Amino acid sequence: MNDSWWPKLGAALLLVLAGALALTGTPRQLAPVASVEEWGELVASGEDRVDPLTLSEWLVEDKPGLMVIDVRSPQQFARWAIPGSVNLPLEELLSADGLDQLPKSGTLVLVCGDGSRASEAWVVLRGLGYDALTLEGGAQRFVEVVLEGKTGSADPDLAMKVFALREHLLGGSAALGAAPPPAPAPAAPAVKKTHRKKKKSGGC
């Protein structure tokens, strides 16, 4: 995703929505973003997002004040969602009623399919002073990394960690830190039996 559009999107959305949303009495945990340059710095530093493994650890640890908000449609949410997440579609979330459902403190992690709609929500909420983050790569990346184990690394320790997180989140039996099940041993090649013909006894 090209990061250069973030500051422009942030400035445009805030100009349109800040006046109306400011009237809702939303809490300001962080200082509101004051300039386009500040938007750019937040994105460039990575302070706008969290990666799937870190979010998984927060969920397993039951991080205090954590709220994972899925901004997809109810139909998409019903098909599959991150365990423990709540569904607040983007339009509902950015309404006065939606903002009333947000906690007064804590960390909000915004999720959509690929991160684009979550980014729109992040611009507004972070601009209002919420401690909000987007899930890097969205739900698609979460599935790839946490559920399918596609981390792009051959590190066995990381493989064990991912397996344990997956088992914990999906209600499996493996404790955190348990090793993934060993790969099945390759099947031994079948031994071909040969039958020798018995020599007939006797003369010619």
C-alpha cells in the first residue's frame, strides 16, 4: 500500500468530519494530530499499525483495554472474523452512536479485509485523540501469518510460536510455546519381493 496518500486522506477526512465528531464528547487519550506532516511521521514510523503476531499475543495475554474492531460488513464478519473482535461497520463506527460504543481508554485495533477501510477509520479516530491502530495487511494477512503460518521465515522458534498462538486462539489443546506437530516421516520405499524358481532335481 502506498503510504503517500495517508496525509492527504487524513487532512481531507478531518476537515469534513472533525466538527461533527468533536461534538460527541469523545475522549482524547492522545494529542490530536495537528498537521499533515505529523500524519506522515506517524505512518513512516509505523506508529499507525500493529502486525498480526503482536495482535495475536495481545489477544492471548488479554491485553488490558484492547478492543479489536472489524469495520467490514456484517455479512463479511459472519463468514470469518478474528476471535474476540467486534463488528462495527465503517459508517456505523464513525457515527455518534458508534463512537459512544468505544471505551474511554485503551487501545483500538481496526481491521478490514486488506487494511484500506481500517485506515480510513484510523485517520478519524487518531485525529480525535484515540489510541487507535490498524492491523497491518488486514484480516487477509492475519489468516496468512497466524492461521496458515506463512511468516516468510524458516526459524523453528517462530514456527512454534505461531502454532501455539493459533491453537490458543482457535481453542486447540496446545499450550503457549508448544512445538508444532512434527512433519510425518517420509514413507519407506516398498521392498519388491522377487521369487526365485526352484531348480528341478534329477537328470537331464
